[in-house]
Amino acid sequence: MRRLGRWAPVRLPLVALALAAAACAGHATPGTEAPRRVGAAAAEAGGASLPALVSTDELARWQAEGPVVVIDVRTDVFAYLKGHLPGAEYLNTETLRASEGGIPTRLLSAGAYRELFSRLGLDPARPVVVYSAGESRNIDATFLAWLLAGAGQPRVFVLDGGFFKWQLEQRPLVQRYPRIPVTHFPERTFRPEAASLEEVRAAVRGGAVLVDARPPDQYEGTAGAQMRHGHIPGAISHYWQDDLTQEGFGHVWKPVAELRRAYETQGITPDKDIIAYCNSATEASHVHFTLRYLLGYPRVRIYVGSWTEWSEDERLPVATGPRP
């Protein structure tokens, strides 16, 4: 990978530079850095390399010092073609799942993920940084980070603030495609932190805490794409975007103390077994990332079938309204 100084950057208009300067002038207090430090500490304390956050400053420094695998998971490939971070490869997260047994959002096989990660040139010796749009689509980055952790990839990071923050700070953007050599992704056991339908049904009867990461209107049953609206009985509503805060014109994770206080106020505490769900596991991956990797909760899983599977089975109960 070439150093940043040798990439041909795509420059933004000067007005954007002024906006970025204004954003920096109103930069949040140093407490906003806490999620990154806690994420790294949690990885070390757990005896394994767990995903964490990386700031735009840190990523720029890493790229200047040595090879870093960077993956762009923005939903529109044409956004990638217009400009992306130096060295970034493109991956649409919808290639990470497919229908199985009629349910449209199932995970792929371990072999399919190994082939895909090999094509991306993933190597245990190099850190992997994933970014999405930033202002509203962190869920794509956290979903891939969750899968990579389940596949045993060490040193996985999500770019805090995503593409939007990087762009506002007038950092280099390129249009050239990187030439990343294909690797052989290790054949490790694929063990994502997931919960099955049977385990969720058991949680409804008591035990694990269910956390619904969807917007409140979908939780309450007044909106949604599925054939039935509402939520799984007993589930606590915690919208994934509530974990973010405005910084300049983008969004980054809130300080750890604020995140912890918000979850514990809802009874979502580290002593409990927690299962997060949404519509298709992506929004839930954001809550999982916050609880598991930033706050260090030991037992957090994602119900992969989520509301897409639950709502389709009319034998399963549905609750509506603002309360569990």
C-alpha cells in the first residue's frame, strides 16, 4: 500500500473546508475519545482481539506507517466510484447474506465467508478498518465487524464518524481502485455471537433480555415493511442511533459513561444475557458493538432472523405500543 502522500486526492470545495474548520472549533470534549480507549482495553483484557473504534486521526497515521486493509461498505457502489478513502476496497453488505428456507436474511456458510474474505485480501497480520457513510449507516460497518470477529479475524476496527467525517476533515479521497493481492483466509471455526429462534422464544418466557434496536415507530407497531407490525413481547426498545452524538456535521459514538448510564437505566446491565434484534441483524449489530466491544458486556448475541423471521410466523406472539 502506498503512503498517503503518494495518492492523488480528490479535493473538496473550500466551503467544505470552512465547514470542517467550524466543526473542529466546536469539537466535543475529550470524553468522546473514551469509546476508542475502552474498546482497545476490552480487547486486551479479554485475552482476544475484539473489534474496536478507530478515529480518523488514528487511521490516517496507520496508513502513513504501514499496510492497512480498508473496506468501504457504503450501500451505493457509485458513491465509492466517485471517491473513497485511499486503499479502500468496496463491499456491499447485502453480499453477506441470502435467503435460506424462505427467510431472506440468513447468514452464508463459513466457506462462503472464507472465499469472500480471501478475495478482499484479509490477512491476520494486518488490521482491518471498516467504514460506512457515517451519518446514518454505521450499521453496515458494525455488521461486517461482527462477522469478522465471528470468523476469528484479529484487529478489526470501525471508523468512528465514517466517510462523512473523513470527508469533512478534508482528508485525501481517491478514485483509483487498489490492487490488493488475494490471500488465503484461515480456516477457523465460524462462531458469530448469534442467537437462534428457539433461544429467543425461551427469552420471551424469561431469562435473556431482548433489546429491539429499530426506530420507536417500528417497535410500537405503527410502521414497518413486514406483514405484522410491533415487537417481540418483553423486548426493550433501544434505538441504535441513540448511541451516537452530533460532532460537527457528522455522528460519532457517545462517551462510554453516557452510553453505560443510558443502557443501565433501561435495565440492560452487564450481568445479564442480552439478545439484540432489529429487522435483519444490521441495526442490532450496532447495539451489539456498543455493548460487547465498547462497554465490555460479556454476553451479547444477535438474533439473526430478527423481526423479519419472527413477524412472518403467525404462531409467534406480537406486542404493540411503547412498552415491552
